[in-house]
Amino acid sequence: MTHKLRFLAGPLALLGIVGLVATGCGGGNDTTTVTETEAAAGGAEGGNALELKMGDYFFDPKNGSAAAGPTTIEAPNEGSVEHELVVFKTNMDPAELPTEANGDVNEEKMDKVAESAGEVPDVEPGESKSGSFELTPGKYVIFCNLPGHYAQGMYGTITVTE
């Protein structure tokens, strides 16, 4: 039986790599979906895993999706400056969040109109951090709220399904 599993491990790993490459080279819909099965293959314990890369000044993918439940969001910073990833559950358009006079998102106002899901703070260039989130079905906005980043378009969404 062990021999049969070893025989299947290579093709299954290749299939997973092909799937990741196909997702990364998608046709421009800028959306990534991660299921619980894929998360288990990626090492998340009994939950989902979602990677949201941060660049100067964008998220890749801009619009992600995941199944409801415990979710680990991995946030590698591929940019040249520090970034963070803030998550709020809301149906608001991520481009129209309440802002301060300087253009940063007013998180106090967001707390009154949306539910904070948490954040992955202070990720230096070339580093990666992750956060654990309990995501329920619905729409979430993501944004970087370091000075000037939101105003430069560093925001997106996560859609969470049953």
C-alpha cells in the first residue's frame, strides 16, 4: 500500500504545481479561490489558506475568495516598502471607504459600519507574515493603511462562501 501512495505522490504534486502556475498566469480576472482541500495540502490545519501578495501599491490577487471557516492569510511583501493587510467584513466598495483628511482609511469609522476581522501588520520588504482569521460567508475589504498606501489604490476584496 505504501508503494501505491508513493506512486501517486509524484503525479498529485505535479497536478498541484500545474494548478498553482495556471492560477498565477490567469486570464486577467484577478481572482484566486482556495478551498479547504487545497488548504490542507498547503499545510493549514483543518482550515483554509489564502495567499495575498503585497506589492507597491497593490494586492495580488486584488480579489480573492475562500470557503468559510478558520483561514490563514499569508501576506508576503514583494514590494520595496513596508505594508500591512487590514481586513473588514462589509459590502462597501473598497475604493469608497471612509477616509481621514490625509487619505488614509478612518478605522474608527470603519469599526462603526463594518466588522473588523483583523490584520497582518508591518510586513517589511522581502518578508512574509501570516494571520489567522475566522471568516464567515460574505464580502470583506482588504487594504493597506500605512500612510498614502490606500490613496494609491492598495485595496481589494475577499469573498467568502459557505
